Amino acid sequence: MNIFKRKRFLLILLFGSIFTGLISESYASSFLFQGKCGFLISSSYQDKCSALFSKNILTLIPNRSKQIRIWPQQISSIALASEESLVPDENLEKWKNVLPQYRQSFFFIFRSKKRDAIPQWVLDSTSKKLEQHKFTVRYIDKYRRPQALLFVLDDKSKASGMLNMLESYSGLPIGGSRTSDDTLSYEISRNLSKEATRKARRLAGLCDQYMFEDADPVAYELDSFVQNTIQEISLFKGTSELSNKLTNTLNEAMSYCQNEEDNSLFEEQQAREENRRRIEAEEQQAIQIEKEQARAAFDMLAEF
């Protein structure tokens, strides 16, 4: 890549990042909410759990358990917790076809005799009464399996803040849902493109400084993000343009780094060749000096 193409690539990434950043400054901040979380389909309940909204990612951080990251395009619905939003369709055969590994899931025992296996705070959320500090989020995880999250805030005064974050983050109103027949919102598409551009710009910056070892994990992160995102958004209509845009961002960043690495190798080779010639010249000069000194000594002996 010549210097003009290199500068053009970096400028595209720079101004693209600045532009999308100006459009949505709120996504530059992080918001943390403390509470309890229950993953209903897998029957996993945590009395201490954090919900972190940061960089267009919702990260659930259960106490002493692995973190779970949810991207906006993975969310199918958000709602206030109630019997209606927590208890699934009673057509269990339909659910068994989708979730054969969860045929005995506690997700279906809200109406069964095994209610003692569920924490009381979860059962309390299944009442008909809606409370502003209890939320449900249904989503598809990275393995394309349906999941249902219940989050109960510890501090009820923060309910409106978390509600606003859920709505702005998911692109859905409370009580809203989306299906695979829907199209992704402009906000989600823009933020996915913005995230890919941010990662690509970071990768290009490292490669521009010839920091290729540091660039390797960033390149892997960018590739994983793009491939996973393309897979996730393929569920929705009209995503081919966004998929192509993400793919181009990935390919341009990878190509740029490859060219920079090739340039680095060429420059290293040139430097080694120049150093070899310098050493040879110095050795030849040393040999010539020694030869001249030997001649002078020999001539002195002849005159003695």
C-alpha cells in the first residue's frame, strides 16, 4: 500500500469514528446497575448480579460466575416482569423442538409442583402486578439458543434509568418485541458499523506503528466481532448491505496490516543488507589499514 492509500485509509477510519461518535455520545459512557438476575431457561439464579451497559454491549456479571454479553441485535423483547412476560407458551412440544436439551427445564415449572426449586424473588416476579424495577429480556445467545433473563434491581430509585437504557440500547419500547421478519433499526445498524470501525481503526493504528504482536489479538477480536455479527443479523431482513459493509471494514483493515507487515519485512531486509554492506566496508577498510601499516614496517626494515 503506497503512502497516499495508507493515509486515505486512516482518514476514512478516523472521520468515520468521529462522525458516529458525535451522533451517539451516550454510548461512550458506561452505566452499571446492581441487582439479582435469573436465567430462566437454564435455571440459573444469582442473588448478586450486575448489569453493565457499555460500548453498545449489555454485560451481565453474576457473582462468582462467568460474564454474559448481549448485543442489541440478539434481543427479541424487553418487558416489565409479570406472569405474562415470564411464563412461556404452554405448548411444551413447540419448546421441546427448539430446546431439546432443556426438556426438564425449570423454565416450565412455574405451574408445576416443583416451585420450591425456584428462589422466592423469582416467584414474586410472576405476579400479575407490574413493578418498575423488575425487567425481563428475551434474547438469542451466541449459540443461537433462546434465553430469558429476569433482572431485579436492588435500588428501586434507579428503575427509570435502567428502563431508559434498555429501551435506547435494544431499540425497543418497553413491552415491545421483534421477530425475524422485522428489519434492524437504523440505530442498531449504525452502532454495529461504528463498533467495527472502532476496532478496525485500533488495529490499523497498531499496524501503522509496526506493533504486529500487539495487533494480533485485536485482529482476532475484529474478525470474531464481524463474523459473529453477520451471523446474528442474518436472522433479519435487509441486512446484506450492513453485512457487506462489515466485511469490507474487516478486509480493508486486514489488508492494510498485511501491507504494513510486508513493508516492515522489506525495510528490515533493506536494513540488514545495508548493515551487511557497512560491516564489509569497515572490514575492508581495516584490512587496508593493516596492509598499509605492514608495508610501512617492511619498508623501514629495508632502510635499516
